[in-house]
Amino acid sequence: MKRRRKLGRGVAIVGAGMTKFGMFKDKDSKDLFAEAFKEMLSSVDKGVDPADIDAFYLGNFSNDFFAHQSHWGPIISDIIGHTPKPATRTEGACASSALAFREGVFAIASGFYDAVLVGGVEDMSKRTTEEVAEGLALATVPYEGRVGFTFPGVFGAVASAYFAKYGANREHLMNVTIKSHNNAPLNPKAQFPMTIRDIMNAKMESLRKRGQPVPEWKDEKEFLRDPAANPVVAWPMHLFDCCPISDGASCILLVAEEMAKRFTDDPIHVVGIGQGSGRGFHASADMTYFEATRYAAEEAYGMSGLTPKDVQFSEVHDCFSIAEILHTEDLGFFKPGEGYKAIAEGQTRLDGPKPINTSGGLKCKGHPVGATGTSQIYEVWTQLRGKAGKRQVPIRNLRIGGAHNLGGTGGTCTFTIFERR
Amino acid sequence: MKRRRKLGRGVAIVGAGMTKFGMFKDKDSKDLFAEAFKEMLSSVDKGVDPADIDAFYLGNFSNDFFAHQSHWGPIISDIIGHTPKPATRTEGACASSALAFREGVFAIASGFYDAVLVGGVEDMSKRTTEEVAEGLALATVPYEGRVGFTFPGVFGAVASAYFAKYGANREHLMNVTIKSHNNAPLNPKAQFPMTIRDIMNAKMESLRKRGQPVPEWKDEKEFLRDPAANPVVAWPMHLFDCCPISDGASCILLVAEEMAKRFTDDPIHVVGIGQGSGRGFHASADMTYFEATRYAAEEAYGMSGLTPKDVQFSEVHDCFSIAEILHTEDLGFFKPGEGYKAIAEGQTRLDGPKPINTSGGLKCKGHPVGATGTSQIYEVWTQLRGKAGKRQVPIRNLRIGGAHNLGGTGGTCTFTIFERR
């Protein structure tokens, strides 16, 4: 039945909200989502009455485990005053809210609903790091987790395979980290709004104050090479290659395209949606790409009629620095084996020809698992509307952006393309 | 934006499969789903190539907890050879696979996909009863579970409220149990294919063999009144008012209506879909109805243009006997406070004017949480096609059936109406 997939009815974004990402010991998932929802309401240019929202989709990975409570769809529905209207939870590990987004698109495109709220939340910091690591490991495919792989372990193996095949090395991973940390201070929602140089200087200052010997790091890379500053997690993944543990929430208001102008004169249109599922690396002869991302990209480009060249900037799932490199290749932005070179050349910097992760990415913005997918879309929406402030992509006539979200070790991938008209 | 909700493109069922429900220590979720999938394939009258399936939705409540593994969408996608195509998990507690079904309907109605597999699985019996009770309690809303309510506790309170308001009593609950147990032996997939009389006789036989005194139960009710045979769980819920712990899987193949005849000359059409969310009883002044079910019913009847009278038979979520009574009222089959009388009169028996739970219901068929929603639809599909064998509803010109699924203590409810044309 292969054919070019199309939606029977167009869908557009007319509002978006997100919390600051970070570790908030005094806020639970209900508090966080309420905060994101409130910002979403105030983001709708011509206003929205919550009573106009027909249905709600919530992405959450595993508050079952993290917060010892499941069935979050109706809980959040209650908090935002949405009951008795439908609330559906979607789960695809770290891509949970990208799935919620997609179901919202389908629910409107089907003709059944006109306005749908989609979002995500995760509340991880109340558990110990060990418990979070265990909870996250539940999302690796059984053939990985049960033989001892954790997430850094899998991505460490992926990086080793990539290095071996294409001649990249740790220095190339550092380029990703440094670039993302350069964007983060420009994003008021970021968990770590600091450049690597800021962190390095803070560390030197702190050592100096304590009267301890201060290493003479002459630049960011020298800092990142120092195992005292950037210890190994799972070789070649070091601390600064890994995204943090975070709490947060984000949400997006979708409406049928034909009624978008009731809410704003500047809606952002959903022009390509793609999703794929993956078997895990035990079943792959080559660990240097994600089959599910490639499938998702094919679907999204197919629907939109666009090519990777047309996507002017993108959020790309960088749970680990190596993931960003691979995915920029899987999405077709760069050829296989060329991603690390493009990043080294500065192509993905905020002022480069193909900015990637202007938000700071998962690495710096934070990664409250279930909230990440719609937070990436929040960033694309903000950029396309020219409201990203100091981190605004300086490309003239910014019109097309992408958001790529990965769940697990490639079990679930989504890619979505947005257009400002 | 209130309007009569419609789908832009019709959707029909062309295949369905399910495992026997029960406790299967030697089968995990992968084994179970593979079995249901295989039966689904063989159920398609003109055959289906799995390669024609565009996308997959899986309902699962909490294998995170029960099987210490999350992210089941891609795991099951792998097992059925579906990767790299999309796999999305939905969760709405005991209504998880009814949500998967609904998303499958939207995905096709949107025009994006033509053929979608939806289903559910749960694998509960590897944990102790205490662990299962804890896992299930995660699905009550926080204001219930955290003050000590478990599921039987909440439904016990609901029954007490109903008794007080309408003058029903325990004898009326027994009518539900006896009726469902009368249907169960006619369903080869049922976990407990026994009438209450069968169970009573077996118990007498066993006591007799062991030389112990044999109570003289003269009928089913006398057996159910005996606390030695039917101990209290949470008053007035007794053992035979409660559904069991089960493992199982079920799935449904949905296709766009206009291509259904490629697969079968006897498709079953989805004519009404409804879903609601609920706040929980802490927020309700009246515990004798489920607001979310009423909302779901309104949506489903609204879309279909049908009335409760038109629905000739239905599966109704009977996690506890009282739940079936309340829901037959919430769905409009009987007036509030009249459900228990209708059941006492035999109206919901297999040969009554409005058969309810011909499958034996959750009580006797079993309740592998995530698999229940699509197993109810499996039953309706089987009945409407006249293939239910000894439990075939004897109504002439059987054309319209319903499936009602409840998640948690009313947090999520769905109602779906099907038509044979």
C-alpha cells in the first residue's frame, strides 16, 4: 500500500508553553504541567478558552517508576480543568511526548476534534541517581538492558563503532558539547545556561578560593580532556557528553488549520510527520545509524515534499553527543560519516548554515524524559515566529524547522517538519 | 466548538485475534502478543500480508512494574516483524488498549495510514498477588491510593453508595456474577469457563473426597452467601464480585472502510467512538455513576446517531460486579437506579433483550489489564459476524454492538459502537 502519505485536514500550532527545565525538589508533575499549561494559554496571540480544547494527549515515560503513580492522563486532565474530556497517555521512552504530538495531529486531521492539547511531563529528581538509572534502563530493549547495558553504555558502543568506521574521535564529540553549551545561556528555560568556558572559569575560581592548585586549561577542549574535570562515564562517553537528570513539562496547542487564524495571525503549520520503530542494536550489523530515524525522516519528507536541504534548522535528540552526530546524518542533513566534520566546521552553530539544537539541546536545556519531545517543538515554534530573543537563528526568511526525538536506544524515533507561511 | 463529531474517513475491522486469558507462568508478553497476532492473521477472510500494516498501537498498563521493562511498543513491533514502521504505546490503566484502538481509528481516519494494527498485552502473573495489588493501585488517582484505597476498596464504597441511594443489596451483585459465569463456559478463551453451579459442585465434591462436612448449598446464591465459599474482600465486594489476575493479549486489524472488501466480505464498521476522563471520586458528590463513561457515551452516540436502544448487546467493563450495574446505566441501557433491577429480571442474559458481557466479562474471561479493551472488541466482532458459537447472541438481525472499557477508578472511559452492514 506504499503511497505518499497525506493528512486529510491540515493542522497548525497556535500556542506553546514550557517550564524551565531543572531539578525541582518542591514541584511534582502536576505543578510542572500546570505551569507549562499556563504559559501556553498566555502564548495564544488572540487568546484561547480552555473550554475550546477538545482532547488532551500526555507523553510520560515512567512516572510509574519515578513517582510511584501511573495513569497520568486523567490526573493532569484534572489539574488543568479538562475533565470529563478525553485524556490519553502515550509512552515511547524519551520520545513519549513526540508521540502525544503525533496523536494530536491525527485526532484533528481525522476530523473528529478541532483543538487538541498535547504535551509531556517527567518528574525524576525525587529518586536517587541509581534509581533513575534503573528506571531509564527499563527503556532499553531487553536484549540490551538485561545483559548489563545502561544508556551511556549503549551510546559508548555506538560512538566506538562510529569512530572505527569513519575515523572520528573524542575531539569531535567535544565540538557538539561546546556548541550546545554556547547556545544554552541564550535560553532562559535551560537547566545549564552556561558555556563550557563559564563552567571552566567557575571551576578555576572555586579551586583558587579553596587554595587548591588550579589547572591551566587554556581552552574548552583542554578542560574537557582533563579527567578530573570531565570524568569517563562509559568510554568514550564522558560526563559532558551526557544529558542530565531533569524535571519539567511542556505543551503545545494544535488546531485545525482552517481555524488557526481565530487564535493567531502567525500559526506554525505541521507539514511533515514521521515515526519509526527499531529493533535495537543486537539486531543490527551496523551501529552507526538509527534505522527508526531514517524511517521517520522518510515519512516526514515524503509527506511534506521537502528535502533535508529545505529544513533550515532543527532540534535533534542529543541524549549523548554522539547521538546528535548520528542523527544529523540519519535525517539527511549530512552524508553518513560526514556529520562530525560538519560540526567541526561550525555548520551547526547558531550562526552556521544549519543550526542544530539552538535551545542548548538535551545536554544543556535538560531532559525530563516525557517532556522533551514537545519542548523541542516549543523551540521550533519559538524560532519560526522570530521570538527566540538572543538565540534567534539569524537566517533570513526563516520558514522551515524540524524536531527529531529518539526513544530508548532507537526503539522509537520521530521527525516532524514545521512551516511558517 | 461543540458540534457533532465525525470522522473524515470511515474505518472498519477486518481481523482480530486473542490468546486464551489465564495465568501463564511460561509465557511473557512477547509470546502472548505473537499468539494473538497469529490468530488475527488467520482471521482475515481473504488474507493479509503483514507488510500491508502501516502502523501499530499497543495498549499496556504497566509492564514497567509487572515485568520490569518499559517501552513495549518497539519490543512487540520487533516480535511481529513490524519494524521499522511506527509503534506507539498508549496507557489508560485498564482501558489502555481501548485507547490504542481509538488512536488506530484516528490514524486511518486522518488519511495518513490505510491499515493499522491495534492491540494490548499484560503479563501480571509473574509477580506476587501483593505486588500486583500494589501495581494496580498505581492507577487509582493519587487522592485515593495514597489514603489507602485499593481497587476493591473504591468499588466497595461505590457499591455502598449505590445500595444506599437505590435500595439494592448484595443479592443484586450476585445476579451479575451468576449471569457472567453462565456465559463463560461457552467462551473457549475464558480464564474461568465455569458456571457458579459448576464451581459449587466441584467444591462439594472436593470436600466430600476429603471427608470434610459438605454444606448443603441449595443454589448459587446460597453458595455465594457463604463466607467460607465467597469471603469478603472489601465490603460488600466479595471474592466472586472481583475479576482475577490474568495474562493475555488481543489485537484488531483496522483498515480504511473503502478498502475493507479487499480483506473480507464481512467487515465490521466503527460507527461511534467516545472517550472521557474522570477526576476520581474524591471530587464527586455522587459515587453512583461515572462521569467519564457518560461523556464517552455521549460522544459515541453523537457520532453514530444511534441511541442506547439501538445497541443490541455490549461488552461492559465489570472489574467488579457493581461496575457492570453502574455502567449499564451510564451507557443509557437502563435508567439510573434501574440497572440492578434489569439484571435481576434477566434482561442482560445471553438470551435476554440486552445481552451484556456474552464473553463472560472481566470476571470470568479474565482481565490482563492492557489486553482487555481490544478483547472486548474481539468479542463484539465475533458476535456481529455470527461466529460466537454456543454463546452466539440469539437476537435476529444482529447488527449493532458496543464495547465499554474503564481505566482506573473512572479516570479513563471509552465506549465504541460497531455495525455490521
